Amino acid sequence: MSTVAVLGGGGMGAAMTRLLREQGFRVRIWDRTPEKAESLREVGAEPAAEVAEAVQDADVLLTVLTDGPVVADVMEQALSATSPEAVWIQASTVGGEWADRLRELARHHERSMLDAPVSGSTQPAEQ
């Protein structure tokens, strides 16, 4: 079973976590507000207290955070704790400039990144 580390447990991240669990993925969830991550334990997600704990041995990293600076800050902590084979899916809506910066951050850490922003309400994330 693949392990997905979801970084961001707000509306979009929570919806994606639920869907991933329904599809049978093992999900570790981390959020800057620990209560958000903890609330997803009820669907079988594994809350992590630290970013490095969430991403350790994960096959996929999924960022669903508020903006580019937050994603960059979190991923600076996360990327060094990941496996070189892990794939980072960046689903936060950050704009072109930040997408370029985040791609460069992934390249610097020799990691793969896919920019796949989700916009709108939580409905697209649930689907």
C-alpha cells in the first residue's frame, strides 16, 4: 500500500485525505494546527506532530497549504527527510512565480515535483 503524506489539513487537505483513505491509501496528515490533523484520525489517517515524521518513508507528498511562502517553508523542512524516490504533488494555488520557486526548491533537493493546483471550493478536492 502506498503511503501519502498530506501536508495541510484545512478544507482541501481534509477532503483529499478522506478521499485517499476511501481509496485505500495509507495517509499521514500534518497541519500547523495539530487539532486539524488529529481530527482526521477518525477516517484512519495518521496524524503527525512534525513535518519530518509525516514525510518519512512516504511515497507521495501532497502539499495543500495557504500560499507559496508557507509551502516553501514547510517543504524546506520536509524535503531533506524524504526518500529520493518520493514524488511531491504541489496542490496549493500559489501562482506562477511561486510555482517556479517551488520547482527550483525540489530541484535543489533532487526531488520530483508535480504542480497540480486545486482551486475553488472543497468540492473539486472531494472529487
